[in-house]
Amino acid sequence: MDSSSLKLYGIYAPEWEVQTDHSENEEKPEMKSNRVGVDIAKSIFHVYAVDRHERPQLQTKLKRRDWLDTLCAQLAPDADVGMEACASAHHWGRELQRRGFRVKLIAAQFVKPYVKSNKNDRVDAEAICEAMSRPGMRFVSVKTVMQQDIQAMHRIRSELVGQRTAKANQIRGLVGEYGIVAPIGIHQLRRALPCWLEDAENGLSDLFRGLLADLREDLQRLDERIAKLDASIAQSIDGDPFAQRLLALRGVGPLTASALVGALGDGASFPKGRDFAASLGLTPRQQSTGGRDRLLGISKRGDPYLRKLLVHGARAVLRHAKGRDDALSQWANALSSRKHANVVTVALANKTARVAWALAAGGTAYDPALVAASPV
């Protein structure tokens, strides 16, 4: 049975296929792919490529150790390579950019609508190739090694803070079983621990005192690791001009400035400040129909960690805004007189995110007069 008959019965499924319009007697020219979708994984990479006429050129799977060299041999010099923005995507994106190709990273939720029928790695590669061709598609910029280093520090610190909170709650729950009520606040808990261990009349057994001493040491080790990361984060922005400009913003400290540097880079990833604020979930959701616009609460999409830092910084600014006569405080106080405190907090966080983008994209210094005059 020939290949045409196999195709007729639906049992012809080659690993890859090159399609041309040349007859067998003509010399077939070397064909290069202009757009490639790659579904990356740990060991096996699925590839789907088309030429400039949207004709499929390559559909195969490659092993990790040689996939890059094999793929680059099939690409045109100005080819576009698309991948989902997932683990190791930024690494492979930098490798492809180093070889002169254009890299387009796409969020997974934007690829999903282009998946045909059942989902598998081969279909995902085809969907990526299709999604990256859409003129209105949004792409994720490839991060530099420095940006990934900064984000790694913040992720580790955030995880350690969560572990410290869990450890403190564990201590509170355990001592509560012995009739001891822990004070509110982790600072108060640190001061109370040695008193509990030294008090011989509080009803704690010798066995539990030993366990409580170990828990106290765990809490101290977590504090030390967090303090060490705080010092590393502060040191990482000492020689960064953009980070130093960010420190001039109200409600932005070394932690927030460092996180903004890791997320923004040079600001080219976002066309305008509103897009950056939307990527953090600081813009309203919409439920509009019939020509009527209905704005809801903030979307809370995107990076929750950076959004949390900006919101906490905005709360600190609003707490000290009363009685101050600078332009930003007057703007915040005027908005507070007619809006809920949480609305004003998010509005100020939104404004801070937009100003941060403006400083990154324009390379300018912070101007308090301009930030007070700009719309929310």
C-alpha cells in the first residue's frame, strides 16, 4: 500500500514531512523555515515550522543535547522562533538570540485557543507556531541573566518568609496547648520565647522545653537567612542607575526597587505604563456589554509578589499623607475624601507602577510635580 492509500485510511503519520511543489525530476532547492513553534520540555523538544508562504516545512521531535544545532540548520537567517513562557524558556531564548534569531515568548493562556482537538506536545508546537503569527498577540520579553538573578533572590526570600510565618504559627499553636497565649506579632513572639523557656512555673515539661528551644533556633535561622538576602538585594541595586532613580519614589524601598528592576528591565516589554500596571493586576476588570461600560475591582492578574510590594508601599505613603502639603499627599488626601481607603491604596500603587515604567522607558529622573498631575 502506497503513502496516498495510507493517507486515505488515516494511518499515515510521519515524524516529519517536507512539502514542495517541485516534481521529482527537478532539483529540489534547500528549504528554510521562517517561523517555528517549539514545545520545550526536559528531554524531548517538539518542533513545528512553516515557510514564508505558511506551508509546513518541519514537524518533528528532537533530543535536548542536539536540538538547538539541528533546529538552527533548518532556519532562515531572519526566522522567528516561538516558545511558551515557561521553565527554561528564557535560557533557550537567550541562546537563540545569540545565534541571531528573533525569539517570541508567549504566555500559555494565549496559546491554548489555538490548540486543535486533543492536546499533546506535537499539537502544542503547532499551536505556538500559529499563535505567534497573530498581529495582535502579546509577547513576553526574554529576561537577562541579571533579571533572573534578581527574581531568584526575591522568590527565595518570599518562600523563606512563608516558612517563618508557618514556624511562628506552629509555635503559637503548640504553646497554646499548654495554656500559654502567644502575643500578637512576630517581634513579640521572639521576645516571649526566652521568657517561656526560663520560666519554671509555666507548666511546660522538660521534653517540650527542648522541642521549643529547637523551634526557636529554627526561627532564628530563618531570620538570619532573610536578613542575608535583604543585604544581597540592597547590594545588587547599589550600582544600578535605574534602581537609584526608583528609590526616589514614595513608597519604594530597596526591596520594591529591586523587584521592579527585575520585572521591567529597560521598559521595552510594555508599550505604555498602563500595560505594565495591567500586567500586575492593578487595573479594573471589565464586564461591559451593549455599549455600557461597567468597571469592577482590580483584576489581580500577573505578578502577585510585585503587586503586594507596591500595595504595601502605597499603604505606608497614605498613612503619613495627612498633614503633609506636597503635591502627591494632596492628591491622595483629595481622593481619600471621596473614595474608600482600599481604592485609594490601589490607585496609588497603580500610579507608582506607571511612574516606574516611565523612569525605565525614558531614562529620566523622578519629578514629584509630574506624578501628582498625572491621571490615575
